[in-house]
Amino acid sequence: MRYDAPISHSASNAISESAQKVLRNTYMLLGMTLAFSALTAYFSLVSGLRLNIIVFIVGVYGLMFLTHKLADSAWGLLSVFAFTGFMGLSLGPILAMYLGAGMGNIVVSALSMTAFVFFGLSAFALITKKDFDFMGKFLMVGGLVLMAGVIANLFLNLTGLHLAISAGFVIFSSAMILFQTGQIVNGGETNYIRATVTLFVSIYNLFLSLLALLGMSND
């Protein structure tokens, strides 16, 4: 009995083979899309590309919808690179603003903090193998509240509201990283393309939110 108990406990905490495959493919694709996004962001930065807000909204949500629709086919891979590449293009003007203001150190700090938070939360979810399904309703409500705040601030343009939204997105994105990684580990997410999109968007929002918070604290 003493010998069988730890074996049973270990087996129950082990990540299934199918979950390991999804996890491996997700991190591999996430790494490639982040690298591709960095290239498109650099192109946007050096070329001085500017995206109209309407073009940005239509492009982001259109490509995201397309990626989710094609996630079960080979075309989903092409779509996810189109989506993440477009997201990278949108970063160029933002980075140019900070670099032009002599705030390159803020960009590096935000990038370092984003990497630290992502790897730290991912490691926590992988090591503990906890089920974060209880966060689902919080994330749904939180996402709606944040989107409402973003739309409101387009018209109000209040610094305090922008600060609150940025802080909210830091919390929301961190929670989403935990939730999505937990879903993969526990077999709740079986499509690595959808998982990659969720994690990519979380990293993107986390980076921009930290960049805004650090920028406002510096100014």
C-alpha cells in the first residue's frame, strides 16, 4: 500500500501524452509567431507605417475570426501568421513614439517584465497543474468591462481612465495566461492554433499595458 500510493498520485498529476503534444506545438508556434511579429514591428518602425484605427480594428478582429474558423485545418497556420504579423505592424508607431521621446529604456523594461510574467505564470501552471476553470466567468466579465472602458476612453481621453485600463489589462492578461496554460495542461484545450492566438494576444496586451504604465510613471 505504501508503495502503490505515490505511484497512483504521480500518475494522476502527470500531463497526458496528448496534452504534452498540444503544449509542445503551442510553444513552438508561439515562439515562431512572436519572432515574426517582431520582424513586422521592426519593418513598421523603420518604414514609418501608420494604421488607421478603422483598418486596425477590422484587420485585428477579421483575422482573429478567420484564424479561429480555420484552426482545424492547415490554412489555420497561414492565418495565425497573418494575424500575428498584422499585430506586429500595429506596434511600430507605438514603439516609434517611445523611442522618439528618448524612452527606449521603458520599452526594454516593459519587454523584460512581460517575459518575466509570462514565463513565471506558465511555469506555475505547468508545475502545479491546477485547474483554473473557475476563472472563466471572471475573464469573460473582465474582458467586457475593459472593452467598454477602452471604447469610452476613445471619446473621453482621460489620463486616469487610461491608467486604470492599463492596470486592468495587466491583471486580465496575466489571468488569461494562467487560464489558457491550465486548459492545455488539463486537456481542456486541444487545438494548439487557438491556444497560440490566446497566449499571443495576452502577451501583446500585457506588453502594451506595462509600456503605458511605465511610460506614465516616467512622465
